[in-house]
Amino acid sequence: MSKIIWGINVGTHDSSITSIVDNEIVFAAHGERSSRIKNDKILPETTVRQALRASGNAPDKIVFYERDWLKRARQLYAGQYRTALTKPRVSSLVPLVSSPHWITSTSVAHHHSHAAAGYYTSPYRDAAVLVVDSIGEWETLTIWKGEGRNLKRVFSQGYPNSLGLWYSAMTQRIGLKPNEDEYILMGWAALGDPNKYKTKIFNDFFKPLNPNSPKIQFKQNLHRGCKDWAPELDTIQDYADIAASTQAVYEHVFTHLVKQTKKLVDSDNLVIMGGCALNCVANSIAHKAYNGNVWIMPNPGDAGSSLGAVLAYNKDFVEWKGPYLGYNIPGTYPVAKAITELKATGLVGIANGKAEFGPRALGNRSLIADPRGADVKDRVNTVKRRQEFRPFAPMILEEYADEYFDGPAGPYMQYTSKCRFPDKFPAIAHLDNTSRVQTVNKEQHPGLYRLLTEWMKETGCPMLLNTSLNIKGEPMVDTEADAQRWQDAYGVKVLTKGN
Ligand SMILES: [Fe+2]
């Protein structure tokens, strides 16, 4: 008899569900993809039904990704009375009531979910695990030691000191949306001077770092932002300089954390998790410090914690086969059709196979373009309604990565490296000539590998521009119907299957 365990993230933001059957991940998806509401906190019934179908039966156990009562206690402490006293909507789980067997439920701690999602999907059997986010129940920064199946917390820091909350506060300070637009601040940083306000920001917000402790202490509680900080800095260039300086301070503090993690946990391997693990520049610092022995599960934020919840409960590794775990659009990968469209128009959408579990499209819900030439970036940014300074990521045949880029690269766009030919490929290189490279090999995604191989044969270029199939502020395309709607709305062909 199969053992079916579900992990659930619902009620805060980025709802998601994961189903693990006999130690295999059979389904994992974000609620927003079905509801079409960005960062939806409600888990839609459609997503639950998809999980049910993929599992073959109702779950035996449901594991919630954080301790609800502990979180409510912190919310009350923080004065968030309305949030603390509102019950999360769990109506989406109603279909399970008709289950033929008794379903039990439990919960694990927020940071435990993060740590487990990273460690138990990693290729390591010993590792240091660094978790940095805004806030769970109380914890904001934890360090863990993974040894065999054992995962032990060796350092913990709590609210209100939070590197993530500070980064979100700075995001809001420059007019962006906190808890959502942090990646835009990261991109904006390339337009500013990182040294202009680095010292001021550090001194205004942080207490001095302790060379013998990972502890990060702040001079104020940043939970409600810092909108009044330095009101005289109010021009667009000021904002770019604040973004650049914020990122520089973040890297400085993150470097300290990596060093302290190395001191605390004797291991050659590092796992990074929590929303902060989406900061590609900081990840690259860790990559260097650990000689490349770094694993970041490609959905390191709270949405990935539905997976972590099950793994924290099971206390066991799963074989990581890739992030393609969501809604399935069946059919062969549309290689020939995509090449034809790329040659004719330079741009094509692909919605095929299982949707990516994570914030980045990695070939199955992607908008793909010819990366050569000067006008590609503007064209794709116009289609996607994005800010024009923002670059796109390249995906490249793994064997050519070193020839085109200098620095760390991997299959999930988690690091930055220097583009060796930024003038030839301005659409995939940032203003500082860096790129977030996605490498592709045959095992990881045979369809994408064929697409890039054929593209290379036709053009001599082993690389394509890859961005998510959505427009700014919208969830990615999920189903065939979404694909059709997207094609009709934005005038770019979206392919859902090959011949
Ligand atoms: Fe978190």
C-alpha cells in the first residue's frame, strides 16, 4: 500500500502543495498558477484536485509548512491583530473529506521546512544549511548541520532582526512592492553606484557585525518598512544608488554569514534556502567560498516549503529529478516548430510538459527568443510589460557555457557570471556584463537539449534567451487554455506540443 503525504503552504502568500508518494515527488505546484492571482495565499481547489489525481488517492497525512499557533503569537506580538485573529481559508481541502480513510495532519517549523527542502533534495549526505528569509513564525535566520538523515539546527536568530525584512523595506523605500519586487531591486542595482550610500545604509540600519557570531542585529524594527529613511534622496538616480548600495550591503552581510556558517559547521558542502537564496549575486559569493559545492533547491522561498514540510516530516532524502513537477501539458517538445517560429519572428512561447515548481521558467513555460542583436531586449520587454533596464537570462548548451561565460552556472539560473561577448548578446547581459546562466544537458531536459542543439546547427549559436511565459505581475501560463489566451492577448505564438 502506497504512503501518500502532502505538504501544504496556505494562508500567507505563495500557496503551494506537494505530494510525495513512497519517497517520490509526484506533484508540486503553486496555487497562483490555477487561480491566476499572483502570489495567491489561497490554495485553489483546482490545484488540490490536480495533486489528488497525480497521487492516485487521498493522502494519509497532511503536513503544514509552519506552526500556525506560534506564528499567530508572533503576529500578536508585532501588533498584526487582524492577521493573527483571522482563520486561513482551507476550503480548498474540502474534496478530501470524502476520502475513504482517516487523514491525519501535523505541522513543522517554518525554517525546518526551508532547511529540509534544501538538504533532502541535495546530492550531499553531509552539509551546512543556511536559511535566510524575512520571517516565519519567529525565526529569520538559521544554520543547520546535515549529517546522514539527521538535520540539526545549530544557530537560530529571531524577529525583529531580519535581513530579509530589511531588504524588503529597502525595496519598498525605492517605490517597489515589498515581498514581491525584491528581484527588481537586485536588477536595478546595476544602474547605481554601490559605494554611494553603502556606509550610510549599513550604519543607519545595522549594529556592527560580530566576527565570532552569525548574529545580525538591527537598530530598528523594519517590519513596517523604512519609508521615512533619508527623505532627501528622491530622484530616480538616488533610487538606483540606493538599490546598488543596498545590494552591496546585503552582499557584505551575506559574506559574513557564509564565513560564520563555515566556522559553525564542519562540512565542504553548503545548502542555501529561504527567499534570500534567490539573490544570484550573493549565491555566487557562497559558490566561490565553498568551491562550487553549493545546492539551492530551485524553489527556495516559502512556495517551496510545501515540499520541505513533507521532507522535514519524513526526515529522508528524495531523488531530485528536476523542478518539472506541476500541471502537465502532454505531447512531444515542439522543437521543429519552435525553430521555424524563431527563424521567422525571433520569438516564441513554449508551454509543454510539467510546469516548473519555482519562480523561474526553465523551458516548460518559457518565452524564448533569438539572443543575437540589439533590439531583442526592448522587444521582449515590450511584450512582457517590464522595465526596459531589465535584462533576460540565457540558456545554453552546457558544453559551451565556459566559452561564452566566465563564472558559476547551473541548470536553474541561480548564479551570475560574466558574459564574454556582451556586445554580441546585449539582451542577455546586464549593464555590468553579467548573466544568470541556465545550462542545459541531455539528462536534465532532453527536449530543451534538442531545441538548443538544432538551433546551434541552424545558426552557429548554442544559446537562446529564456524568460517566463507571463507579463509583469501575472502568474506564468499553466494550462493549454492559458497558453491560447496568452497567444491571443500578446500576439506571440505559443506552442503546446510538437508534431
Ligand atoms: Fe520563509
